Amino acid sequence: MPVLQLRRSESSLRAEMPEERARAAPFLKWVGGKTTLLAELLRHVPPRATLRRYHEPFVGGGALFFAVAPRRAVLSDNNAELVHCYGQVRDDVHGVLDALARHVYEKAHYQNIRALDPLHLPPAARAARFIYLNKTCFNGLWRVNRAGRFNVPIGRYTNPRFHDPSALIAASQALKGVEIVHAPFEAALVRAAAGDFVYLDPPYDPVSATSSFASYTADGFTWDDQKRLARACIALNRRGVRFLLSNSATERVRELYRGFEQRTVRAPRFINSKAESRGRVAELLVFNA
Ligand SMILES: C[S@@+](CC[C@H](N)C(=O)[O-])C[C@H]1O[C@@H](n2cnc3c(N)ncnc32)[C@H](O)[C@@H]1O
């Protein structure tokens, strides 16, 4: 496996980091990432001072979490590799950076790394593998086969930045004290209590049969899952938990959340590989306050 020499030691970079917290941002490129919708989403988040606890049970790249930078938070997702990666970035960011510095953007190396069983790697190397594949694969997609093996081909980039010490250290600082949990959304939501705020960004209801990118995990996310999620939101509302949910603005999603506040916003979406399907699409925000 080709090994890239560290140009500068991690410790010299560490010494340069300012004491105050750098502004953190998502360190992954995630399908459905919410960076472009942030301003709209932030309008519905309670002020930081009044926010008892923040929950994000479909965390993905965590765009809203990093923008809000809540004092107390629980982040979860049912993608085990993603959750492991967040935990390592929080607890051992320098170990992850050291492991990332050994990677190179090169097809044979990519294929070797992709073929590794993550469960046989040391924790920091496993997280670094996840970040490396995420930043160098086609479109930042995370797709696994039936056996749960990542199977996305390498993408074309000029100089993909998978080893980015200041960004990863800032993310690590934002994650300090945050609970990171591997769980399906229903198990995660049981923990939200009155006064908490939950942001829900599930895999979207497909706007057409060909636009389904709902297979974020080996299981996919079905219409039945959407219905269970709507029931979970009704339960949150009854318990006095404030929530904000985003989804595609399809008729059946509007109908599912009838009785809650709804607002349509327009956001650029780039996941469809057919150029004509790219562009601004209507998204639905659902909330209870
Ligand atoms: C649309 S993405 C979230 C994007 C995120 N808001 C961002 O800014 O990057 C949906 C996430 O839901 C996760 N997911 C899919 N099914 C799930 C389930 N049943 N329970 C919990 N998480 C699930 C996927 O692994 C994926 O990370």
C-alpha cells in the first residue's frame, strides 16, 4: 500500500492551532447535506441559550448541528461506519489525522482501501478509511451491497482534500461532550424530552420512481419508515419536544404531516446524475412551533 510521508508533523500543526474554537463545518460530503438550506433551517431552531438539548437522529454530514453548535447534543444515525467515524473524530482526532496522512488519491490505493474489512482495522484507521472513501469516491455517495460492503467507484477530482487538519480539529472540538449513538431513529427519539429540540432529515420520499436515492444503508428507507417517522413526530409533539423535519414536498408527505406547520422552500439538489434533473427543487419543512 503506498504510504504518503507526512510533510509536517501533526504535533507542529497542533501547536499552531489557536486556543479558541475555530468555526466547525461538516467534515464529510453527504448526500442530502443541508449546507445550502441552512439559513431557512436556522429560522426554526430555538436560540442556543434556551435550547435544553439538541438531537439529530439522521445526522449524515451534520450541517445543521455544526451551524448551531449546541452546548448539549445527541447525534445518531443507523450507518455504523459513519457513527464510528464521528466518535473517533471526537475522541482521537490526531490518530485519525495520522491515519489519513497515509492515504493517497490514486485508483489502486482506493481499491485496496475499499476492499478492506473496516471491522478488522484499528479504530482511528477505520475512521480514516471512511473519510478517505467519502472524499474520493464518486459524488461522495455511500452505497453498500447486500453484504454491507461499500461498492462506489473512485470519483474524478483535481485534488480531493481528505487530509484537512484544521477542519477536522475544529469538528472534533465541536463534538466534545456530544453523545454519538448508533441507532435507528425510533430508538434515538425515545430519549428526547420536553424542552429539547430535534432536527429530522430522513432519506427523502422519492419525487419520481427514478430519483430514489433512499438506499443510504443496506436497508433503504421505505414509505412504511416515513409513516413510522410521522407517528414518532406526533409522539414528540405530545411530549412537548420541538421538532423540525425536512423532506421532499410530495403530496403524500404533505398529507402525512397534515396538522403541523408546513413551509415549502427551494433548494439546489445535485444528487441526480442526469443533468436535466439537477437544479432547484421544492423541499418541505414541517415543524410544531
Ligand atoms: C438525508 S441524510 C441526512 C443529511 C444530513 N442532514 C446532512 O446535512 O448531511 C439521511 C441520513 O439518515 C440515515 N438513516 C437512514 N435510515 C435511517 C434509520 N432508519 N434510522 C436512522 N438513520 C437512518 C442515513 O444513514 C443518512 O445519514
